[in-house]
Amino acid sequence: MTARPEVLERKLAALQRFLDDLAGFGPLPHGERVRQHYAIERLLQLLCEAAADVGLQLLRRETGEGAGSYREIFQRLRERAALPAPLAEGLMEACAMRNVLTHLYDTIDTDRVAAAVDPALDLYRRYLAWVVARVGLS
């Protein structure tokens, strides 16, 4: 299945919306972030899913390939589309956290969730900028 440009653009817009929503938590002190951890958890989950969706569309567009997992999407982008290795690793780690949050593999560490806001904003903004530059959008 080949990617359609409008699908990629729609998924990029969703990624931007989730980033904008998470940015609202940026100025909050740590304790307030802890109190609002459910909202932050959900946004971290949505960011991972949206980033993976964007990555899958980009893979299809550039290589005609798919991928079976979030990790595989970012690995293939690194190998076949020149996604910088540190960015790929960061996305794989962020999506591993998403799996913990989504599937409740362990007790949720609300301090860790609160502390994830700023690194997530940086990571997903860099990824969004890389994708936009890669596909030539403005």
C-alpha cells in the first residue's frame, strides 16, 4: 500500500496538535504535573502513536515498505530514510514508555511521567521538524 500525501499531512497535523497540548504542561511545576499525570500519560501515548503513524506513512512513501512495531518503524526510518540515530533511539525509548503506560506492565511512576514532559516536547518537535524537512512541507 502506498502512502497518500493527504494522509501524511493529516497525521502530521495530529502530531502537532498533541505537541501543542503537551506544551501546556511545560510551564507547570513538577507537583502540578504529578497531579495531572493522567492527562500527560495520555498525551505521551498519543504522541508515540502519531509519530509512529507518521513514520509508517513516510516509510510507505519512500520505500513502499511497512513495519510491524513502533520500534521497527523507527529502526527502518534510521536505516532507510536517514533518520538520525539519536532521534530514532529516543523515539524507540519514548514508545517503550508508552507501552508501559498503555498496558500497565508495572506501577506507573508519576514522577517519571511528570519529568517526561520537557524531553518529550524536545524529542517530538525535532522529529516533526525532520519529517517536515524530509517531505518538503512548510
